[in-house]
Amino acid sequence: MKEEEKLQNQLVDIINDYLETNVTAPAIETIKKDVFVINRLGSILIALQYSSELVRQKGIDFDKQHLKQLSRDEIEKRIEVFEKFIHSSSGVSQDNQEEAHNFLRTDSSNKHLLTYLIRELNWVNISILSASYLSAHVLLRSSFELLIGIATKVTGPMAEKIESIKFFSQEEQKIVKKLWRKLCGWGHPYKKWEKEVCTIFYAHGPLYHPKLCKECIEKFEILIGIFLIVSLDKFEVSISDLQKKINHFGVDFSEFPILGNRL
């Protein structure tokens, strides 16, 4: 065996040991100490996988709420630009092309951003399983911000963004805001980190912690519930299609607290 191959194999062994210590071992410990964790995380992953697939396949590509708020002049301008862009027999000018693409971007439902969101939500799952509770909270916070950014085009304080999402009921808005308040401190070290996570516990490496694990999963379930509402209302995914998909695996919408009033 060449010296280079020996070094590569040595590096692979080191990486495998690292993953075993920091991911696999704590995940197995978590499952052994709390068998219900895998049931709850499994339900979350099934709901996420099939709702995101339906959004990609059948979800609308434009933002209806945004378009409804446009003035008559803005609507007429779009009609004019798109008609020139589609029907011009003499070729499309650079300015017209840029205007059309700009309108397509601003009026988009931002469905493409789901690719980033779903990837990070999968990492939330891995973080909880591997007892990386700080990482889970940080990712939950970032994922929450991205999800709200997909749901509305309003910019500004988070409360204003949430209030601008018309398909949230008042009760749902309260739940969403409450989750945000719980998550917003986790992006800043030395405050909530030290207050909520024992430094002695964390110094021992990845270890299952029943209280932190439970809190992470509860927040995760609410966030997935918000994702499902956005899928149903913003992207207009059929609730019957989604129920058929996830009920096949024994997952019930009632497992996600924020969806309770919609059943």
C-alpha cells in the first residue's frame, strides 16, 4: 500500500472516531434513555419530508398576498412589462428583460429558499439526537427567521413580520411570537447559554439531558407546525394530499400544537 493511501486511511479512521464520539454515541444514548425521542423526531421528519415535497411539486411559485397588496399602477406596469417580454416579435430589450426578471424575483413565493430551510431543519434533528442542544437552539432560531422571511415580504421587527402574515389567526400569531421570544436569546452567547445550560454538564462532551432534549423537541414541533401552515396557506398545498401522505406513516397533525385549531 502506498504511503499516501496509508495516510488517507489513517485520516478516515480519525474522522470515524470523531463522528462516533460526537454524533453516533450520544444519539444511541439518547434513544436508549428516552425511546419516545425517536418517535417524536421521526414524526417531525416525515411531516417535513412530505410537506416539502408537495410544496416543490404543487406549491404556487408567486406570492398571492404580495400581489393583492399592489396598487393598480403597479399591476398595470407588470402587465405591460410581461406582455412585451412574452410577445415582442422584434426581440426583448435589455431594460425590458431586467424589469421582467426583477418583477419575477420580487413577486416570487421564494419557494427556492426551502432548499436551505429543509437542510437546516434536518441538522436540527441531528443536533437534538446527538445531544448538541446549543447547536439545535441556534439552528432553530435561524430556521425560524428564514421561515418567516419566506412567509412574508415585510421587513422590519419580527413582531411586524409575524403580524403581516394574514393567514395566521390571532391565536397562531401569539404562539409564533412566543416561540420567537424563546429562541431569540440563543443566538447570543454568554447570556442564555450560561443561564440555561450548565457549564459543568457541557464540559463533559455530548451527553443526553432530558430537560434540554424535551425543550428542543417542543420548540421543533411548533416550528414544523408553522412550516405546515405556510405550506397549506402560502403555497396552497392541499391539506387532504398532505394528510394522506403523513397519515400513511401514523403521523397525526395533532402532534404539532399550533395546528390544533385547523383540524
